[in-house]
Amino acid sequence: MGCKAVFGKTATLYGCLILTAVLALSLSGCGANLLKGEKSNVKSVIWEHQDQFVRIESQDRDSILVAANDHPTNLSANLIRKTLGSLEVRFEGEENPVPVFSPEELEILGEAVSRGLAQAGPHEDITFAIAGTHQGNTSQDISTYRLFVEDDRINLIIGILHEKYTRNPDQSRHPLTPASRKYTPLDQRQTTASWRIVPKIGMEYKTNGALTSDVVTRYDWLILNPAPATFREAARMWEDSAQFETEQQKMHQKIEQMQQSIEQMKQTSTTGTAPSPAAPVELHKIEQRLEILLRLKNKGLIDDDEFRAKKQEILDSI
């Protein structure tokens, strides 16, 4: 009897230890998926509005071997907006393609995705769910994506695309699931008409399968390269383009200010002499010279130093 009592207490104590260990593992990581659901992989939230988001998450895995991403990486918001903004989709039954992203979506995603890529680690992706108005509709559609950079190229995986958006007040029970590396045929996961991203220069579809007979084309997985050169060179080109646009806007603003000053001088003049008609003509010629100079710079016919020197010379002559 004594031995049985000792063994009984030992078994009870052993069982308590096992239960405690299981609970500890569940809270610390092994069971986190059961407690936290879809958000267990979320590392950081970059932007969030109601049930829309841009997040940094752990890589999802379609196999044991998943290559590390080129993260962190610095891609400008302008480059991201131009790359994503170039994509078009054609829906079944529709004659003309439509942009994948609306201007409002691009405005949000440019900054948020750029910050996310700069903060993400090699084994982390950017996931986002974004709602916008598309195809001239007045109501919003929802789309989900996964994005990462590998070998200097943007990989964009599309989950749901332009599906009717109804705000979900309980994301803990019914979360928007990001796109995944795991392949699911489009006809098995879509609730709306089928679609296909329109092919363009600098874009290719991801293919899976080692043997020719097993190759599957992932029309939901796009590999994007906005220029024949690397992203770093493309980023520099886009930044230069943005700088040119800014300089051109400043030139126009300065000319408009000068025209306003001339009009004020005409109104306040008490000399009684007719204003000279030559001033607006001269300003128009100056504007033409500045625009020609900018085109020469964009075509690479003059370098930065020559552009700045000649521009200053023209402005000083005013």
C-alpha cells in the first residue's frame, strides 16, 4: 500500500509537470498559432486602417527550402508606385484591361511598402490588404497581396483581387488572409470572375516544378523588374525623373509669379502710357528655352553641371 501511495503521488506530480510544460510551450511559441490565429506571424504593422493593413510577417513556406529575401532593402516610394501602377488586369468577359491599383491605393502603398522593405529581415515578407474603387465603380473592392524582393526583383503574389468589400468588424475570427507561396488554383479560391494580369516588359510569371511535365505557371505570382538594369539603377533613374519634374514645376511657378508681378505693375501704373506687349512674349521665350534645356538633359545630351549652369544663366537674364 505504501508503495502504491508513493507511486500515485509521483504520477500526479509528473502529470502536473507535463501539463505545466505544455502550457508554457503553448504561450511561448509552439502553441502560439492556436492562441493568436493568423496574426502569429506578424512582426510589425506599418499601416493599418480598419481591417486594411500593411505588415511585416514571417515568410510563409511552400516547401522546406525557401530562399532568403534581399531584405532589408531600400526602394523608394516613387519606384514602388510606378512599378505597381504599371500593372493591368483583364477580367473574364471584359474587353479592356483595368489598372490593378487605384491612385489612392498607390499613394498609401508607396510609402508603407518602402518603409516595410527597409525594416524587414531576410526571412520576412511584406503582406497587405487594401481597398479601393476600380473599373469606374463607386463601391470599394478589396485585394490581398504578399511582396518581397529576391535577386533585385519584386515578387508580388496576389491573393484575392478586386472582390466586393464589406468591412469586417471581427478580424480576430475572420481575418483577411494574405496571399501565399503555397499554390492553390485560381478557380478553387476565387469567388468572382477569373482574371489574368496583362503581360508587360519587365514582368514574368513564377513557374513551379522541376520536370517539364510538372511545370505549373503561377499567374497569381508576378516577378517584376521595371528596367533592364538592376533595381538600384532603376531607382536612381526614377529619382532623377522626379527631380526633373520638381525643377520644371519650380520654373513654371517662377514664371507665373513674374507674370503676376507684371499684371500688378500694369494695374498700379499711373504713367498713362500703354504697357509694353513685349514682356509676355519674352517670358514665353524664356519658358521655351528652359523646357528645351530640360529635354536635352533628359535625353543625356548634356550632363548635370551643364544643365544647372545653363539654367541659371537663363534665369539670371530675366
